[in-house]
Amino acid sequence: MIPIAQMEKLLENGRASAERGRSLDHFPVVRIISLDTGSEWLLSERSPHNDMLAFGAFFPGDGSVPLMGWVSIPGLIYNRSRAGRLLDFDPDYRPSRPIGTIAPEVRFVGEIPSKP
């Protein structure tokens, strides 16, 4: 679902964060959406220690508080929404600002859901 070029950019960002010893405020690289629930994930980096994890923000389609944390990439690829649809990669997404400034009310949690 996530193209190779974007996966490589996510890993590049993750390595930069690891070198600094903390997550940096990168621009999102990938937008994953649930067309039937309106939920979306903006991913900015991939863990250089576990390439199955990506850091990003989750915006629930129900309007509740956005969450920031780590998400399972295979979970995003293989999970289905409540209506049975696979999640979609948005090939036209172009970020305009760093992930930390996208939602001022975002709450950091250790793990964000990979299912809407």
C-alpha cells in the first residue's frame, strides 16, 4: 500500500530522529485514509529499530481528539474498517507543515490504533 519511495523517506526521517535521540518534527510523508469512516493517519517516520512501526498522528473520523504515537504498518495495510474496506493510501497528499503543528490539540500516546 505504501510506495517504496515513501517507505524509504519514512526510514530516513526515523534515522535522523534516532541520531538526535528524540523524535523530530518532520513533515508527514504518507496519508492513509478510511473512506467510509473519515479517519486518517499522517505518518512522518519509521523506526530504524523496528521497520514495522511508523510514527504519526491519527485523526478519528468521529471528531474526537487526535492522537500521536507509533502504529503498526502491517496493521494499517491489512486491517479493515468496520464496514469491511481496506484503508487507502492518498497518492496526492502534499504536506504543508510539520506533523507537530497539524493539530494543536493532539495528544501523545504510546500506540495509536491501526483500525478506524
